[in-house]
Amino acid sequence: MTRYRAPRATRRTALAVLGAALSASLALTACSTTSGGSSGGGKEITVAGTYSIESLDPASPSGGGATGTQLTSKALFSRLVKPKADGSLEGDLATEWTPDGTATQWTFKLRSGVKFSDGSDVTADDVVASFQRFIDLKSTNAANFTGYTMTASSPTEVVLKATKPDAAIPYKLAVFFVMPKSVQGEDKEFFQHPVGSGPFKLEKFDSAGTVVFAPNSGYYGGEPKVTKVTIKKMPELAARLTALKTGEADLIWGIPDDQLPQLQSDSNLTVQTVPSTAVFTMWFNSSIPSLKDAAVRRALWQAVDFATIIKQLYPQTGTLSDAPVSPVTLGYSQQEAQKYDPAAAKAALQAAGFDFAKKLRLQFANAEFRQFNQAVVSDLAKIGVQVDLLEKEQAVFTKDLLALNWDINFQQLSNPTFDGANTLGRLYTCAAKRNGYCNPDLDKLLAAAGASPDKNERVRLYGEAGKIIWSDAVGMFPMAVKFAYAWNKNLTGVAPDPNGLPDFSTIGVSGS
């Protein structure tokens, strides 16, 4: 699943707006308490969200894979298993999960006594019906389970059967949420007042993108410590920062580097950056003649001084990537760094007969990535490579991405499953047709990695696959991303999430 942070203002504009807002509210900031943002006290918290929340249905074919939907789903619904911050798995509805000898069949034993927020029992039939709905609606994440089936082998056990050996099934289930079996199809009425077995219940969801959660007193893991969570949509950077400083918001994330020093100097705030599953990824369209040659793709990568770009734009939240996936992803294996050498890059392009007169099309979505891509275009221009930088609306970007209507494609690729099967295994096969690249040897490695029940063997095989992807320059992989969070110090139990999906059920409020 591809994830995008909300657009941010330019540095100069953001700083100017923030400075004016903070000056005007200095007296308020000095005397305010933040025991619940704008709620006025108690155990309520307010979150300034960066994501658009347009749907609460995690199986929706149109919005189920969206980051905002995944954020709310974690609060409202349960999963069979869920990833921890370090990428390891823990049980949610399932207490045990075991494969057969070939990893084509997985058995999940269910936790007893779990109830939905309306008081009804969560049963194996609910799990099976939710999985079938998930598959039938063909959401983005359902592509991980094409042809798979689930049955209830007993009232406390479900069995998931795959069409081929698949050792990554538990990790892939990180994006599968369970709801009552009565929910069928795109049940819009249900999601106005959803019933789930997660830590919270829905109190409000309006067209402005505001979501309000109340604790689910019957949650099997214990009732959350806060009495209310309000998520307010604030896509503008200056608005989020001002809300945090004045106490209107208690928690924000997705903070750009140029704003971090100011927040870090505020004794009322805690600021933390955490490694994420995200990697800046710039695929080449290998299906077009000018980019078909791996030597050309490697030369273009060699022509960009990513180390300097990252140091200038992302000194705290970016590090030079050394693999196609992040270090917290199962399947990560360090590769040999691509050396910046523009003279060698130009010579290699000339030797390969590269047409310098033809412009390449570099597409991206979201304004926050504009400056990074402008820097890439600038470096390529220094060796005579002409690039049209195309900033597209998200819907147009996605349509063109799938149609291969681009020459270079920029994405911030995240991996909510923490497993290489969801990125390497899903996006780089010949059948995927995501970037015009096809290598039967790579397909064999990816298939073997996905099938092996031995975790160490999977890591080894994904490492070999990553080496092919890296050395063939299927894309440029410039930066491993860290997510920056900031929160008022009276919050306790905040656990920054590597996918930008914080868990509100662990948060408490101390003091007044």
C-alpha cells in the first residue's frame, strides 16, 4: 500500500504564518494547560490529523487502503494479528497461528470472550464473513489474497488456505479487520454507526473530516485511559503547529525537518522521530526504449547527489537508503551504495546512446515532495538530461501510475505489513506490471521467499532479490524515512508508529 503525507506549506510561508500565530497567542500559550486540547480538560485528547478521512470501511474498493481509513480502523476494529513497532507480530483476535508443512494453510485459534461494542460475541463466523467481504470488494489490500479462502473449522478456530505456499500470511493480515457477519457489500449505513471490537466506538464522523472516538468499555484489552479522542483534519502545516503550541491539539506528526528545532526547544513538548517502513522510491519505466537498458538507469541514479539533497532537506527524518525496503521490513538486506559521479554518469549515458534531446517525464503527487523532486531534476539537468516535472492530483497520479504513463515515478512507499512480500513480492514481479521491469530469475527468488516457512531463509532470499532490483536500477531508492511526532508532555503512553498510525488506546493524560 502506498502512503502519502499531506501537502505542507513552503518553508517561508509556514514560518511566517506560524510566527504570527504564535506571537498573537503567546499569553494563551504561557498559561494554558493541555489536558485535552480544545476539550477543556479531563481525560480527552485532540489530534491534529494530516490525513484525509473519507471512509471508515477498511475493505472499501475506493478508500480502504487510504492511510486515514487505516488509522480509524485500528481504533474501531480488531484484526487476527497486529504488528508491533519493531515489526514483530502479536495476537489480536488470534492467540495462536500455525502453518502446515507447506505454508499453504494457516490455522488461527481465536481469543475467547471477545465482544463487539454492541455486546454481541465475536465468532469464527464473523471472521470468515469479514474475510469473504474483504475479498469480494476487491480493495487494494485484498490483492495480497487472490484466490485464498477462509473457513471456520470450529467456533474458536479459522483456517486460511492459500493457492500457493505463503509464509507471509500473518503479516499480510495486518490490513484485515473484522466486523459483524451481518455486514455485506458496501454497507454505507453500517459505517455511519459502525460496530467493532476495537478499543474505541465512533461518536462522530462528519463531512469536514472530524472523527470523535469514545472508549469501548467492553474492549478485551481493557478500556482506554482517555474518555474521548478527537481527530481534526488539519492538512496545513502552520495550522497543526499552532494548534499544538496553543494547546488546541495534543498530538501531531508528519512534521518537516525545518520545524523540528523550534518544537524541540519547547519544554512543554516531547518530540521524537522513529524509523518507518517508508522509502522514497523512484521507479524507472523499463518498458520504454530510452530506459530499457539497466546501464542507462544506473547512470541516471549516479547523476543525482542524493546525500546532499537529504542533508539539506531532511537532516533529521531522512537517511540515505541502502536497500529497496526499509531496515524495519522483513527482507531488508543492505546493498552497495550508489556513488554520486556526474561525469561518469554522463559518459555512461553517451556510451549507451542515450537521447539527450528527449525529455523524461517525472511524476509525483503531493506538494510536500515538490522540493525534493525539483532537486533531482536540477541534478539531472547538470549532465544534460531534460526532465518535465509533473505534479499531479492524487487520483490522476494513481491512474497514470497503473497505466505506466510516466518515465520516472516518485512515491513514498510504506509497508503496513512489515513484510517484504507486500512490497518486493507484490510490486516487482513480471505479473505485477508496475514499472515495466520483468526478470524471470527475480520472479523465482520472490516466489521462493514468499513460500519458505523459515524466516531466516526468507530474509536471505529477499536479500538476493533486493540485490537484483538494486543493481539493475529498477528504480532509484534515495531515502529511508523517519516519522516525526510531537506531543504535549502531559500525555503518557504515546508510542510513535512506524507507519504514521498511532495507537490511541495506549495514551493517558497526567496532571491538570
